[in-house]
Amino acid sequence: MAPRPLLLGHRGARAVRSVPENTVTSFDLAMEHGCDGVEFDLRLTACGRALVCHDPKVGKVTVARATCRQLTHLPCLEDVLRHYSYRAFLDIELKVPGLESRVLTALRDSNLRDTVVVSSFLPEVTTELKARSAVVNVGIICERPSQLVRWPKLPVDHVIVHHSLLTKRLVQRIHSAGRKIFAWTVNDANSMLRLAAWGVDGIISDETQLLAQTLN
């Protein structure tokens, strides 16, 4: 039997529509459901803050052109790190370049390393992260086959793969290369059980209550 994978809430407990995603409230709910941690997104403001946000615009406000004073309802990275410290595993997705040094500084100041992976769809971001820090876990996110083929050439510790691309052979190949593999976004019990049996290291899901009930 493979060890149980890490159970991670996608932007928190995203399936619970009454709670806004990518908020501390949603993260707390995922943990209450029985998850080990959460995945969340970061964007960079014009004033240089790393805010938890998935989309480039919040309402009519473009995050990259705004100051944090215009987006006071969004949590910042430092708040999340302080709130969870060592209580949760955090998968921090960088949506844009330019966040690398800010994120690494925040992680160093909080003494977090083993319970964090910093991930991105952008190969240049993963390369920059590893160039700046050899000790922080870095992950490449893959949704299409054209993205997946790049992982062996990138300096990453984790390969975070959309569930539709996953095969048992791929899991074995990534493990043979000394890297870890997370699956996203897995929202049905049969897929959760199958991927756990294949030995994936983490499963990211919107359905956090189902995920915990299925695999805990």
C-alpha cells in the first residue's frame, strides 16, 4: 500500500459556494473538513505586495495596476503564512513573474520550507525560484501535454499534473526521477482512490469534504 497522499483544498474549500475561495475562511474550512493543507494563488500589486487572488481583475480593478489599499479585502501572503505557520501544507501558486524574491523572503522570514511548495505554470518562474533558492520546494503545473513534456528539463521538485493527463506509468516515471507528483483538480471519489493507489504524493480538490472522507 502506498502512503496516503497529502490532501489539499483547491483555493480552500472551493466547492462550498457560500464561502469565498482564496480566503482564510475557506482555507480554515478545508482544514476543518480534514485536509492537510491548501493550494492558493498569488498576484502582484502595483505597490509590490503579494495578494491571494486567482483572476487578474477583482471586479473592475486590475490587480497589477492597483495598490493593496484598493484591495484590502484580499489576504496577503504574509498573513496566510502567519496564520498557518506549521499547521498546514501550503501549495503557493505564482500566477505572474516578479513575485519570486518576495515569496522567498516571506518564506525565509517565517522559517517555512518543508511544508511549502511554490508552484507555477510558468517555466521561467520555476527556474528563477531555484536560481534564487536551492532549498525551497518548487513545482511546475501542467494542464496540457505540451506543458507536461517540459518537466524533465526543469529544476523542479514537484510536478503538479491535471488529473486527465495522469497515468500510473507517469507517476512511476516522475518518482524514478526523484521528484514528487500532485494531481489536480480531482473531484470524484473513484479518481481519488485510483490516484492514491498509484502512489501520487498529493491530491488537490474542490471537494474537500469528499476528499477527506474518501482517503482519511
